[in-house]
Amino acid sequence: MYNPTSMRRMQELLLTIPKGKVTTYKALASAMGTRGYRYIGQLLNQNPEPEKYPCYKVVKADGSLGGFALGCADKITRLKADGIEVKNDRVLNFEQIFYSL
């Protein structure tokens, strides 16, 4: 079970990711002061408001998509709507659009 304080902090950080940018589970964990990348994934999976808090903008450190509670097809749709190109379940130009929290 997640800590509500952690959820709020994660949501605050998600709101800082600019349009057309993505961050990683690792960067998000680091910004939250933890090395618990799986915990971060669990928090993201339990995000009660994915429309408001863009958890779809969090990907793996190699630019691959990772998971999404609403499914990878939905994550790809949301990323593309945000101007992020995806091919073969990977973010294109990952290094250029990576946002460090």
C-alpha cells in the first residue's frame, strides 16, 4: 500500500514535466528521495487521476514504455497527443526529450 504523502509528492512532480517531454521511473524515484523504482511504478499504477497527473510521461531509462494502468496502447495515444513520437514501444529521440526532475 502506498503512502498518501508519497502519492501527493509524485503528483506534484508529474505536473512539472513539460509538454513534449518524458521522465523516467529512476529520475522520479531520485526526485522523491528513494531508490525504490518498483514502488514508484506501483504509485504510478495507483494514480487516481491520470487525466490530471500525467503518469503516462514516465518511461524506462532506455526509452521503452514500461507499464500503464490503462494499457500500453492508451499510453502511446497519450504520448503522441503530447507530441512525443513512439515507434516499436520506444520513445523516439529519448535523449532529447528527457526531462530531469
